[in-house]
Amino acid sequence: MKRRHFFAGAALGAAAASSVSRVALAALPEAVSHDSPGTAPPWTPPGVTGAGRPYNPVVTLNGWTLPWRMNNGVKEFHLVAEPVVREMAPGFLVNMWGYNGQSPGPTIEVVEGDKVRIYVTNRLPEATTIHWHGQRLPNGMDGVTGVNQPPIGAGKTFVYEFEARRPGTFMYHPHADEMTQMAMGMMGFWVTHPRSRHPLIEDVQRDYCFLLNAFDIEPGSMTPQVNTMLDFNIWAFNSRVFPGLDPLVARLGDRVRVRVGNLTMTNHPVHIHGIEFEVTGTDGGPVPKAARWPEVTTDIAVGQMRQIEFIADEPGDWGMHCHKSHHTMGAMGHGVPTLIGADHRGLVAPLQRANPDYMVMGERGMYDMKEMEMELPPNTFPMMSGSGPYGPIGMGGMFTLLKVRADQKPGDYSDPGWYRQPPGTQAYEVAQAPEASRTASAAHPEAGHPVATARARKPQGHHH
């Protein structure tokens, strides 16, 4: 579906919006829109310097923070539910539904005790609501269609008002036609900072957040399949896939917090290379210190948030990804037969005469495909994409990098480029592995047990 046809579906919302009076519209806070796929810098309230900010702001990976205005002591936000086009990776555009120009929508940041008012304008072709996932609030603000409120009809604007009663990390998403609307990308992050020093919430130098989401986008198309239950083929961090994902950047020695929410249909074991971390918070709040333990992978179930923290004390470029291997591949990761070990000699040329686009796939595994220039349907994300300083990376989907540098300036989130390993600290090729110098015994011969021996064998087919 083309962009122009996709947005034509929102005409109903636009027409209905014209029925709202100009006086009512003038009372609304500005609906700020943002469609850049890059990671926006932390948002600073107007008239406040970085040092005078009452909290250390979050950085939304490949996203942004929604500005607010003060109105008689209330922080006012304006969310617009609307069709958007998200660039999931360079050249890979997807029709989605989101908020304020993007999917996911902008992160909402407040401080514990803030009185909050959120205007929600619906520019979708159907009704919607917003559920404030994990929040303590009045029942009539919880956002379940038909239970807590009438639906927000196309072109209508509703107002949600409540106090941010506890610090933590939360999410927002529809509770109206949820299967369709969430499959189309409608979701966002909410962070409530503590008002004063909290015994279970550490000060950090870097604070990142992003959502895990998934889509079923058939090769050559631009619009997700909304009826898919499990067989998704695009796995994303904040509706971006590697190599379109920005790195998480830290200065050597920084304490780093990463908040990850999961609104997909399956769990995701998120793994970070090179460091150990602790899970310091969930949707329910900070984890007591006695309940924490060191990890390198944490499993995030459906509808959950996990907040992890670590000291960035190892310089380098460290992988960060979902440890389900198919979730670090793109759309060609399904429905491909296994042909490892199959001998294609003598078959390729005749097949290519009949089908010039035929390519050998999987004879030695799939990594060779990363080095092929394979013609794909338009707007199709390849199975593996992206290259590093030493060649193809062979990853995609839910994969990015944690980049730790000693010379990264405080507050600098720019990509420092590829890490240069100090001499003698990189794996290297050897001409031949050394032979075993002795036999190995599984038991002592004097104990009356037979002696097991191991014989070294030279690799076959390698000559140097």
C-alpha cells in the first residue's frame, strides 16, 4: 500500500476533527510532531538549564521525549493518535499507527507528585483509547473501552488527568481494538522520576529507554499483517532494526540505566556483552537491594518492563540483543529450507538458465548470504544487514551496540565510531593449532582402571 493511499484512510479522522470548535482547540497544548528516526537529545523544559533540571532525563533509543507546558500547576501534554510512516532501517519504510508522527509514540517524562493532564486527539479511522500501563490512577482514567470510559471516536479529543503517584517506568497503549492497533505500532514509554533521593533508585549518568515490538510485514509490502499471532518476521527495538538502530553510548566508568518494555507477543531474553548488570526495577517499582543478583541476560515477558543497571567499566563496542536467534534476523528468516551439506555442483548453472535470479542458499550455512548482493522485492528488509570494521556483522533485527569510551564527554550521546582494540587484545588467526604434548588420562592407572588416551589429529584440508 502506498503512502498516499494509507493516509487517505485517515480522512474520516480529519473530517471529524473539523467539528471541534476553534475555542476548544485553542485551549489545547500544541501537538508537537516528530518523524526523525534518530535518537533525540534529552529534552530540556523551556527556561531551564541542564544543571537546573530537577531530574536526570532519559534518552529514548531512536525516539524522543514529548514536550509539556505548565498550566496552573499542571503539566499538560498533547498526544495525537494517527497514521505514520516509520523508517525501520534506511530505505525500509512501514505504514504504522502511532502518536505525534512516530511509532512508538514519544516518551512522557514527569516527576513523582506531578499533576498531569494529557489531551488525546484521535486521527485514526476508528475509535481508540489509551491505557496507562502500570500506573496508580483513578479508575475512570485507566483507559479500557466500555469499562472505564466511552471510546475516543475518530476526530474526538479526550482528556486524562491524574497524579504521578509513584516513581518508575511504565508504558502506554490502546485498549480498543488492541490486536489491530498494537500490531500497527501504537505504544509508548512513560517515566516518572523520583522527586527526592530514593533509597532504591541510584543516580546514573546515562538513562536509556526503549520498547520491544514486532511486526509481520510480507516482503515487498509496507503495511503489517494485523492478524498474526506468533509468526512475526520483523523484530525491533523502538520500531527500528539493525543496522538502523543507534548505539547506546557511555563514558568509561558511567553508571548506566536501561529501561526495556515488551509489548510483543512473546518473551525476549535481552543480553549485553562485556558487562554484568542487575535488574533494579520492574513495572511494579524498584527492586529491593537484597532481591537483586548479577546477570548478563534478563528475560522480559509480554507486558513487562525491566530496568537494568551496570557500570560501563570495559571500553569497546559490545553487542546488545535479544538472545532468540531468529529475532536478530530480518524478513527472510522464515520458510527457508535447510540445505546444509547439500551438493549443488552441476545444478546451479542449469537452474540459472531457467531462472536467472536463482541463488544457492544455505549449502554451508546462512552466513554466505550476508556477503551476497541479493535482489529483493522493493521495501524488503534483508535477513542480515550491516557491516563493521572487519566485514559483515551477520545480524539484524533486535541488535545494537553498547559503545563505552574513556574519552566520551559527559552528556555526549554521539556515536564515537568503531572501537580500536589496543595491540595484543584482539583474536587472531594462527597458521596451525599446536599438537597435544601428552596423552590425557581419565583415571589413574594404579587404581585398576583403564587409561583413556587422546590422540591429536591435524585438521584436514588446511595447508600453510
